[in-house]
Amino acid sequence: MEIDPQQLLAVAREEAELGQSEGGVPIGAALFARDGTLLGRGHNRRVQDGDPSLHAETTAFRNAGRRPHYRDTIMVTTLSPCWYCCGLVRQFGIPRVIIGEAETFHGGHDWLAGHGVTIEVLADPACTALMTGFVRDHPRLWFEDIGEPSAPDRP
């Protein structure tokens, strides 16, 4: 049975919308087994919890719980993963990453691909709209989230 990447992305997108409704950064993620079984889901909680390590991918990974290995999993995220989250994928050998969009932020997914991780960028318009609006409305918070020292001045 072929897994529909859009169905998996819908779970991550729900998480991103939940994060946005809580006043946080609208990025969501989910970790699935190869057969499509949901293992864990989460969203960026940096603002809500005051914890800079709670990116969407790390939250989904934590919520999946401990496993003997991750060679049979798929990480799904609404936005191209940053270097921190790419490190998580690489450290634990997650073999496939499905990305909602990489237009607003082109993280380290090319690096992951170069290390044998299967990358699928879906160019999902809803994911792009979530991030485009957030970056426009909250540039300082966005630049903080991606580790940049400051946002460009805005009128």
C-alpha cells in the first residue's frame, strides 16, 4: 500500500495551525512508521514553553517515545527543517523526510539528501501561506526562531 504524502502532511499542518492559535511559530511535524501509523506529532513550542529546543520536529520526535531504532520512520514537517532538526534526523537515522514547503525557508534538507535521506518537498500552498503570513507579521520572532541575530528593520 502506497502512503499518500498529502495525508501525512495534513497531520503536521494541523499541528502548525494549533501552534499558531496558541501564539507560537506555525510549524508542525509528525513522525510516522513506514506503513503510515502515526507515532508522534507536535508543533513548535518555543514561545509557549519558553524553550528554544522545542522545534516542531523535536516535539513530534519526543512525543513518539523511545524506539530501538528509527530506520522505519518518516518525518513529516510543514517547513524545511533547520540545521538543528536536520541533526536529529541524521543522528537517529530517519530515512525519509516529507516537507510541506521550502520556499519561505530553505533549511538543511539538501544536506540530508546528500547523506542518503529521501526528501520530498510538496510545495503545499497552505504551508507556504502559514509561514509567509507569520514572517510578515512577526519578523523578529521568526528571526529568533531560525537563529538570526535580528530581523531587518521594518517601518
